Amino acid sequence: MRMYDLIEKKKNGQELSTEEIRWMIFSYTKDEIPDYQMSAMTMAICFTGLNDRETLDLTLAMKDSGDCLNLSGIEGVTADKHSTGGVGDKTTLSLAPIIAALGVPMAKMSGRGLGFTGGTIDKLECFPGFTTALSEEKFIKNVNTIKLAIAAQTANLAPADKKLYALRDVTATVDQMSLIAGSIMSKKLASGSDIIVLDVKTGSGAFMKTLEDAQKLAEIMVRIGTMAGKKTAAVITDMDEPLGNAVGNSLEVIEAIEALSGNGPKDFMEVVYALGSKILVLAGKAQTGREAQQMMQRCITSGAAKQKFADFVAAQGGDASYVWDTVKFPKTAYEMPVYAPQAGYIKSIDAQDIGTACMMLGGGRETKESTIDLSVGIYLMKKRGGFTEAKGHIATVYANDRAKGEAAVKMVQEAYNITAEAAGQVPMVKKTIPSIQMQK
Ligand code: URA
């Protein structure tokens, strides 16, 4: 087979066979296909697309390019949750202990943040001593004993995706639907869980800017998961403004702990309950979403979810006393208020701008190698629909460098769109894509 011929085929809109796709992905992983030919292929895919069968083949080939976790040693049906990435998205930190406390094993592989989006692994490392470098044996043991483990993706989990993602990142080919679906689902399938619930974000702080595109992406991923034999469902949620009030690693951890104490922001809890309901229903723990939500609420009120989070932090080597006493998290040198330039209603807060401001403070990575400052971030006092007086205190920037802090204050102020008309309520859950019944 020659890569040249495959590029030519795809350029002309022809279908690639299963054999061709597998040969291409395995050869690329082994450095037998140069980046310049693979870039031509990804660009051809951007223009002519992949059909469902080709997208499934691409996903399975990327999954098979490395190790797959064997979760057969875990008792019960295992669940995983994945977000397509957003700003202020600390959902896993609150959702996973609730689900685990309700008896569904959560065996989760997570990533680090890149660019303006945050990552669960960085947030968990706010607990001194916490490790996500778990051996497969320890990972399975923790899931069996406390029903929850979160590990960093190992270097050999879908290595084809790692290589391809880095290439797409620099060739303007990230936002192609089949390539995103294949990238996400190859990692989820290699992680081995029986249930996959996807949180597909839409809005200014998401890859998918429109609901229509988010729905297409969600539907493709649900079809891929189902064809691969997994119970898969998706929830499309709003990312037009940051999720919750806190953006920045330790600020988000504190907010997630507050949520487990019954004090979570309304928009954030809406997303937690929507995703959790899907998992509990697919796992057979609840008949309806409403019943599932009541179970989750009781689990928070009883303190079981917060206790589960503390047990999980301790089981992965972290100092669990921070869960009970969040003032222990490090403070920044500067706390800088952001004031509203005029009176009015908050119409929107550009999520990408807030994420970028946090990254510039040192809270996010500009490159994979960047080290990050876990204490910096932004706290949004006013969110969409809220009213502010002129010069009202709308947000606080937490910085360790005065000049960076001042630049962030300006960015945050500009991210707010304040208008004279009252803004209506925007539902967080835009749409749900139910799982598809598998044919026997
Ligand atoms: N997240 C991924 O893992 N891959 C993509 O292509 C986009 C978002």
C-alpha cells in the first residue's frame, strides 16, 4: 500500500477500506509515514469527510495502536465520563465520588489541560502527595475497594491519537468532526469501561461553537461507542460562559468540594445531575433521571459523597485533610477585584477569554511542557442573568505576579457583555442523545 494513493483517494472523496485505514494508522504510529503525508490526509478528511464506517475504523485502529486496559478484574459494571473540554469544568471532581458512593465503579482515565481548557489531573494534583501514576494493579484494586480511581493516560494508551492530535494542532485540522470523535472515543474504548457518558460542550468556550455541530459530534460518538459494544450516551451542555464561578485549579477544587457539601453553583449542579442521571440509569441503579437525581441529592446531603471524595484522595496518596479544611490550599500574593464598567445585566461572559486570562496568569499550559501555578485563577461573582451596578464588583483575579494580574483584570472585564435589557435564563442542558439499544 502507498500513502500517496490513499491521499489521492480521500482527496477525491472516495471511501477508504478498513484495511487501508488500519495500515495507515499503524504505519504512522511506527513513524513509517511522514508527518507531511499525514497532514495532507487530515486536510483531505477536513474537505471530504469520513463516513460512519470509516470513522469507526479510524477509532478502532487508534485504540489498537497501543495498550488497552483490562478491567475484567473489577466487580460490577464500570462507568466513565468524558467532557470535550471547557472552562471551569470541574464536573468529574464532584460527579465521580457521588456515582462511586452510589455503588457504580468509576474507572477513569483523565488528561491534563492544554491551552484555555483545564484538565482533571492538574486539579487533583492540588492535593499534596496526590498521584495519578497508578499501576494497572493498583488502579483495579482502588476501584474494587472504594469504587473510584482516576489515572493519567499512560503514554501507550492510543499512541496514534497522541501523534495525530499533535499534528492536527499545528495544521488547523483539529475541528473536523470525525477526527475529534475518533480521538476521544479511541481513548475511551482503550480505557475499557462498560458505560461511557459524554459531555459535549457547545458555545464560545468549546470546540463546537454551534448546537448543530455539537449534536452531530455527540451522535457520531454515541454511534461509535454503541458499535464498539459499549453503553454510550451524551449530554450537550452550555459552554457560552464558564461553568460554575471558579476558574483555576485549586479554586475549582474548592468549588467541587463545596458542591459535595451541598453548596454547588446552580449551573454546575445542573450539569452534574444531568451526567450522573445518565450513568445511574445506564448502570441499572435508577429507572428514571428524576429518581437518579434524587439519589444523588440524598448522597450529598448525607455526607456520603464528600466522605467518598476524601477516601479517594487518600487512596491515591493525597492529603485528605484539605477536603475537610479548604483554607489549607495555597493563597496567591494578590487578590484583584474586577469592576463593571457600567450598570446592567450580564448577557454573556466569553468563556474562552476567561480561560485565556487564567492561562496567562500561569494557571494553564501554553505548551505541553509548561509547568502551571495551581493557586491562580478567577472567581466570577456575577454570572449570566445577574445585575450589576456601575463599578460593581463582578469578579476577582487571583495572581502571583502583579503585571499578569493587571492584564487578567482587563481581560476579564472585557469578557463581560453587560446590557440594559434583562437576560433570560439559559438552560445548561441543551440536548441529550440517548444510548442506542444494541442488537442481540
Ligand atoms: N479532545 C480530544 O481528546 N481530542 C480531540 O480531537 C478534541 C478534544
